[in-house]
Amino acid sequence: MSFLLLKTKKGESKVRKKIFSGIMVTMFLVTMVAFAVPVRVSAYTGAAIKFGLVGPIGWITWDGIKEGAELAADLINDAGGIKDNKGVWPYLTHEVKLVEIDEHVVPVPDPTAAVAEVLAALEDNPDMQFLVGGFRTEVVLPMRDAAMDYAAVNGRPIWTICGASEDYIIDCGGGTPD
């Protein structure tokens, strides 16, 4: 600030004060913007988390299962993915990916083809941890049994059945009613 006290020509002192004030205001605004605007820290990307979508491809029910899952995956991925916060900074983030699995109910239910498809999807995607969906009991029940046998050996997947027409199919493996 000593340059403001130097003897100068008339009016030069006012210009120097304006320049000094402008510089200070600019530095203040830059500092405020730097602290006020959130900075997105890029996290390390881990392996994708895969969800198998089980449903009757070709029926309107499939459209709802698929669109709902895609909406959820897009929202999660747009928000940065699923955070794996195990105390390491920056956190790992995992993208959500979807794998379509047909129940084989159109035109006629085919439980054998449905079981083959779910087992093939699990073999083709060794990192798929979750299955979601299921609609027709006559194909979902054998698919569930095959997935449970597969999980007993491989430790995966976890299947959340939704939309099945019979209550006993979501009984956590207790079997069919008498």
C-alpha cells in the first residue's frame, strides 16, 4: 500500500486506488468462487456391478422390468456409480451394468430353456452378483432352484424375485405348498 502514499500528479492517486480496489475485489471473487463451487473428485473406477434382469421378453411385463432397471442404472451411474467406501480415499466407484435373461414364456412356457439361459448368463458373467425379476411361476421356480444350486457352489447370485404370480415362490426356498 506504500505506492498509494507516494506523491503523484493530481488524479493519479485516485486511479491507483481504483486499480488496487479492483485487484482486491477480483481476488476476493476468485477466492469465493473457488470455495463455493463444488469440485468433483475423480474416483478410481472399480469393476462394474452386474445385475441380471429376469423376465418374459416379448411381454409387456418385460418392458416394465427393463425400463425400470435402466432408469435405476442410469440414475446411479449419472450420480457417479456405487461407492465402495472402505476407508480408502478416493473411494472406488462401480458402474451398474444390466444383463437380460429371458424366462422363455413366449409363446409357450419352456422351463428347460429358461434354466439353461440363467445358467449360461451366470457362466458368461462371472462377476454378476445379483438377479432381479421373475414373473411366471412355472419357469421361475425351476430357474430359482438352479440359481440356488449354482450359488451354493459359487457363492453367487443373490436373487430378488419380484412379480411372481404365486406367493410360495418368494418363501426363501421353503418349497411349494401342499
